[in-house]
Amino acid sequence: MVRLPGVGGVSGRVSAEIVGKLEYMNPGASIKDRVAKHISAQLDSRGVPRDALLIVAGPGNLAISLAMLQRRIMCLVPERTSADRVRLLKAAGVSDIVRTLDGALPGSPEHPVEIGRRIANHQPGAVYVDEELGDWDLEQCYNELASEMLEQTGGQMDALVL
């Protein structure tokens, strides 16, 4: 955590120390590193082989974090994804990158979630990973983050703004 004196003039108006949590300092430069660690542990506990294909739809932060944990990843990214982002995905170890339509409606066959599910259904042993679908218990992930923040502030936290 880092102290943020004078953030937007707020410090002059309130009697508070303002700090920020720098999740971009994680190895994968994202809070998704925490999520990936917990999803990976749950995959292990479910008996999913380490070399099973994991299919992840999104901008790539979760895919990068899972790939850094030595998981085999297929990432479904929007077609507008930059070439730099694609190079970063490849550098992190994402084995397959599939571009999907921008703006596909949820529930439509072209939506990345539906494409990911179809691919998983046709690939033996593949797992579609979506942290937002409720398939994963991520409470421990958030508890870990909260504990870190309390430890790093010496328990002196009056408010949390996200």
C-alpha cells in the first residue's frame, strides 16, 4: 500500500490518511493474480489435471494470471484487442487466442461466454473458467486481500472506497 497525500484535494478537506492498494505490483500486474491462485487451487481439489485446457473469455487479465501458474489457457478476446495485448498474452504463456465479436449480446451464440462453453463441451477435459458465473468460491480471495490491507495499515482503517 502507498500513502496518497493530497489526492484530488481531499486530504485538505478531511482529517484522514489516504492510501492505495497497488495490485498492479502483483506478478501478473493485476488483482486477477489472487483470483487465479484460488481458482487454480480449486481446480486441483476437483482433480482437474494441470495440463487440462482452461478456456477464459475477457480482456485477458485472468488468462495471463492462470497461464503464469503453469495452466494451459485458451483466451477468447474481443476483436478490438490490441496487438500489444495479444503479444502480452502470448508472452505470459497463453497457448491459444481466439478473437470474438465486439458487442455480441449476452446469450447469443456469438457471445464469448457461449463460444467458450461450446469449445469446452467439444474438447475432452476442457474447463470453461468464468469468475462471474459463481462456479468458484472466491470468498477466501477477498478475505486474503482484506487481511493484507488491515495488516499493512496496522488495523487503522476507517473506510474503504472501491
